[in-house]
Amino acid sequence: MASNRTTDKKQTHEADTKTEAKPFSFARLFNRNGHEKKPLPPPVPQGPPKSVWRDYFESAVVTVIMALFGMTFIVQAVKVPTGSMQNTITIGDHLLVNKFIFAPGESLPILPQREIKRGDIIVFKYPGNAYRPELDDRPDNRPILTNYVKRVIGLPGDRIRLEGNNVIVNDQVIPEHKIEAKDHNRKDPLEIVNDPPRKPGELYNVYYRPGPDDESPEYRAREYTAFEGKNELVVPNDSYFVMGDNRNNSEDSRYWGFVPRELVIGRAMFVYWSYDESAEPTGWGFLADFIVNTRWSRTGTLVK
């Protein structure tokens, strides 16, 4: 009897400890301690469910905050209303301006920041006419409130003088690609008369009216007004001398003086939309005018 009881206990113990064999699985192999993972309990809802209108409102608030941050510190959209930069930038071009690249303060190597260079096209707030302040009494040309787009010619400390169509900086003629063009004082681009072959080192185009340099008395008058009869001008610290690429039709540093560093908004990057304001309306409505008169070929054009 005793042996039967012992045998029964052993059989019961073996039955209790024996586990069913399972097929091999990598998931089971890498599970902690070889145990199967148990599903997590469903999350307990916190408060009442959000309504659809609340979701829309929160999304709109986040979008507005991100847009304001981007417009304040990173990019800004501007429209070009005048022809002072024709044909580099045409009337009706809408530009995106990189505000971060010229951000004030010390530049860090890991950030895409740098100092302003000669030849950069910058957007800045109009500083006002230092030579004739009475000319600033125009609703479309208010100091600090009106944005200008020009090309940087003189950096702080540079010595500048103009001789005919040549711009001389620190006794060196700036290598500009000079193109003869007619300005019809309309909103369409300049009419190119003579575009000579580009020489080495000429990085950007500038446009002058056709004819010899000495047949432009109006331009000389502008030069002497800005320079007050002086042969040479020195750019002050933290300031810049700027000019438009349409040299015979640009109110720039030759007229009203220098651009202080704190008024620089940023560097013009590219054209995100361009509308031909010189084109006649189609008569088929706004949508047709938008499609027909948009300069699609200028969309995405880099400003340089």
C-alpha cells in the first residue's frame, strides 16, 4: 500500500510540473524571462472628450503661433512695387526674405548665419533722406515704415566714388556686367539694347540707358547731390551703401544716404509669385487674370 501511495504522489507531482511544449518563436526567445507579454490595459480617459470645434481651434492656434514665429525670426514675404531693381527683380515680384541669415549678434558655426557681403541684395526699412528730408513727406515712402530692396555696394569703412558708369570702391572698379537698356517708365521689364559678353568676375547685371557716359546729365546730378560735390565718400561703421540695378532710375544711397545695420531686414532669396501688373485685364474675372497674367516662369527664381 505504501508503495502505491508513493507511486501516486510521484505521478501527481510529474503531472503538476509538466508543461506543454510550444513551437519555437523569436518573439518568445527575446521576451523578458521567457514569459509572454500581456496586453496593457486600455488608458483611462482624462476628462470629457474633445469636440470637433475644439480640435479645429487648437490646430488654428498652433498654426498661427508657428506662422508668427516664422515671420518674426526666419522668413518674411515682401512685394516689389517699383522698378529700381529691373530686370533683376521685376515689378510685381513677390519675394521671400531670409531674416535669419543676417540676424544680429554673434554668429555660431553651426547656424546658417553670416555677415553682409558686397553684392548681396538686401531688404531694409527706408532710413529717410539725409540730404533732403522734405522729400520724405509722401504716404508711399515713409521712413522706417517703407521696405526697400537694393544691392549692397559699400561695406563699413569702404571709400566710394562714381565715375560715369563705373563704381569705384577702395580705388578698384567693381566688376559689374553693364547692360544697355531702355526704361519706358512702365511696369514692364526694361528693353535690352546691348548685352555684351560677360567678362570673368562679373557676378551680377546692372542696367544703364544707352549712350556714352557723358550724355547722362540727370545721372550726374544725382551723383553730386548724394555726394555733395565730394570726390569720395566713406561708409560709416554699421552702415551700408546700396544702389539699385536699374542705375538710371533708382532712388538709393546716391539720393538719401546710408542704410544703418539695424534697419536691415534680411536677404532676398527667391520669387514665390510674380504678377505682370503691366498686362491688360482679360475681362473674364479675377481667376482668369491670375492664371493668364501670372509670370509662371519666374516662380521659384533665385534672386542674385
